[in-house]
Amino acid sequence: MRLHFTKLELNFDDKLILLNRDGNKLVTFKDYNNEDFWTEWYTGNTIKVKLETNRYETAYGFKIDQVEIRTNPESISMDIKETPSSSSAPFAYITNGGSNNVSVIDTVNNTVIAVVDVGSDPFGVAVAPDGKKVYVANMGSNNISVIDTATNSVTDTIDAGINPRGIAVSPDGTKIYVVNSASNNVSVIDTVTNNVTASVTAGGIPYGVAVNPDGTKVYVTNGDIGNENNTVSVIDTISNNVTATVTAGGIPYGVAVTPDGTKVYVANWGSDNVSVIDTTSNNITARVNITKPIGITVSPDGKKVYVTNVSNNLSVIDTANNTVTATVNVGSDPSGVAVTPDGKKVYVVNSGSNNVSVIDTASNIVIATVPTGNTPRAFGQFISGSVSNSAAPAGPECKEIKDYLPVYTNGVNLNIINKVGKDILVVWTKADSREPVFKVNILNEQNRTVTTPTGIVDEYIRISYPQEVCSWYRVIQATNSGHTQLESGYDYTVTYYWGSNGTGLTPIPDSEAPE
């Protein structure tokens, strides 16, 4: 179900909290001023609403004028014994410079599920393409913290240059590029050994960094207040040499590459604009006027660019004509910005108000505000799951495969929920066999209930992408030699999320897909 709020007003430090039937927190809203919006969809038919005030000033209030409940005739009421999740939801990793830690946010329910202590004054952050590691640039301790996402603990610390800020991971996950602002260089780190293998001289006071989708070029912004540099260094990843220097704008900070690799967008804080660079010619082809832009990212489909700026808002740029099409008010002093892999939500890190604004990309409305540690920045790609073309691996054309749903009278009920962000086909087979037990197509954000025999089976899913291609995955469980065990006397629920850090979610070629 979901709720519609009318004229939600929350005074300073007041909170409106939604909880499920069991009292578990779903989301926290803060800093709202006479706003109307829908919440996200939440599982169940009961939502509790709790208003917390600061006890010093009068809280304003809210009105719920609509409630929607999605029904599904195939759903059944049951006591659920959940099988292990086939994958994990995308997580947002927020560096808190004033707290020396990282807040881990579950992007499904927008709650902080863990806090990880790292080095001093963490600034930049990058998630590995497979989602298994997060790399944090600690500006105060001149090193990189390596976080294991399975345990949310630091497993290694790598020495970097002086004042590391921007950080990015290559698309294949084998290299880390760390921008050292006070050393005027970029450290290249091997992710297998966690050793620095090269140091590339950049411009004065380098700040941001991004890698193109095929991993052949690295783009580094150069300049900060007190050093009026205005360039972008283009590094060849084979030779680790700077092959071009592009004059961008005054004091460039954030940098992002489009999924097709043809354009680079640079946030120029000092000249109040965003430069658009053609990657073939390394020429500026457009400039978009935005006041004091800082962080920048591109949507997974390449159609939108999201820019944080000093006016405490987020600017939305249409890449077709390079014009600002929307402006969204967020928290104080926004810095880092990232998009979820399905492109449905944008997360803006507000370093002045110690929180993260969550924006629905369809409506350009803030739908949640998540508290963090002190002075959050999260400069870089801080959400797990790629936002480039690597998020949609090449695959065969999406040929229609119809449902195959036998009724197993002595079987068990299986409720399948699609949270992938795209339409999926779910096929379960007999163990170590390509012979299907059932096939079921499930639209995005929908669920289906099927019957399946007890025993040991294998799970496969096919994800359909907007480019009309499909990719197959096999779910490898941690137990039962990678198989899924179904026992009689239970009903089961399995939720499929998109996320390259999913438990045992292994891409397979079409030739290994079920029959």
C-alpha cells in the first residue's frame, strides 16, 4: 500500500516516521514545507504513522487524503518461510566527513542498516561493479578504506597520496583511480593486490574523476578555490599517460560520462555552468548555466544529467538539448549525487543538513529524507549497481516465452515478487537440468503465485532491458551445492532485486539458459 500526504509541514528537527505492522521503520521524512506527494509502495496492508517533535517549537502537521492498496488475485494469505534472497537491493554508501564513517542505506525502504568506521575525513566513494567492495577515499588520513559489502566491515586500508578526494573503479573492477588533491596526481590501484601500480601527474589540485564505459579513458577535473585551474585531464588507461587536456570552466568539481561514452559532463563551480565535452574531439560542444554546480551524475539511459548546486537544489538537464528541465529543492549544501540502477530514484547528499534527499525521477519530487552522520559528502558513484551500459549486459533479442504453469497438487505455493526495476521471466528447473518446472513472466513491481514441487531445484531469471535485449542469470545458493531446497508443509516467498552484489546471481550465456 501507499499513502498520499497533503500539505505536509515539518518544523526544524521534526520527523514523520512510517512503520510497518510490526513497528519496523520504513522511512523517515524531514524538512518538508507544505508539500503534496505519494509515498513509495510498501508491502502489507498496515502502515503506522508516528510524528516526533523537537519539543522546543510547535510541529506543524500533515493530512493523509488518499490511501491506495494494490491487490493481486493470485496472492494468498500465508505464513511465510522465506528462502534465501536471490539478490540484494541496491545500497547507498554515504561518507560522513565529520563522523569518520560510512552510512549504508537500503534503497528499498530508505533506512540506514549499518554504519562502518573508516579513516579520517572520508570524502570520495566508489562501489565495485560486482557490488562486493566499496572504496572510500579518506582525505584526512591519506588512505583508502576497502569495505566488504557482505559484512559491512573494513577489510583493508591502502595508502594513497595526500588529500585523496575523487575515486572511481574501472568497469571491469580491476583498477581504482584515486585523485590526490594535494599531490596533484592520480593513484592507480590494482584491486586484486590492493597495491598502487602507477601514479599519473594531473593538473593543479585535481578533484573529481570518472571512467568511461569501456574503461579506456579516465577523466580528472583540476582546480579548487585558491587555485583557479579550469581543466580536465584525459588519461589513457593502457599507458597511464595524460593524452589530452581540455579547458572546461572555472574550478571544475564533479565529472560524469554518458553510458554510450560519447559525452562528458563537468560541473564548473567557479564559472556557474556545466561543460559538455565531445569525447571524440575533446572539444566543448555546449555549456549549461547552473549556479555553483558541484556533484554530477548521468541517468542509466543517458537521457538526464543530475547536478547538485549551492542553491540547495538539484538541477535536471535533458541531454537531448542540454537544457535544464527541472529544479528540485533538497537539503542544505548538497554535494554527492547518484542514481539507482533502475533510474527511478536519485539520491542527493546534503552535507549541511546531515541527510540524504531521495527524489522520484518520474515526478521530480522528494519522497524521503534519510538522516546520516555529520557532514556527509559521498562524492562519486555511491550506489551499488552500475549506471552505465554495463548495467545492461549484451544479450539475445527478447523473444516471447509464454508462461508454463503446471498445477502440482502435492507441491508448495511460491509467491514471487519482482523488485528488479524491469520485467523478468522466472524459470525454475529440476536440479542440474534445463528441464523447466515452471515459467512465469512477471511485470516490474508485480508479483505472481505459482505451485512448484518439493525437493531440489535450480533458479533462473531473464531480465528484459529497454534496448529490447535480454540477459539470463542463474541464482547460485550458498547451500545445497548451489541449489534451492523446497520442503513440504511451507509456503515460500522469493523477492528478486536488481543488484550486481546479489547473492550468487551469476550471468550465463543464452546457450546455458533453460529449455
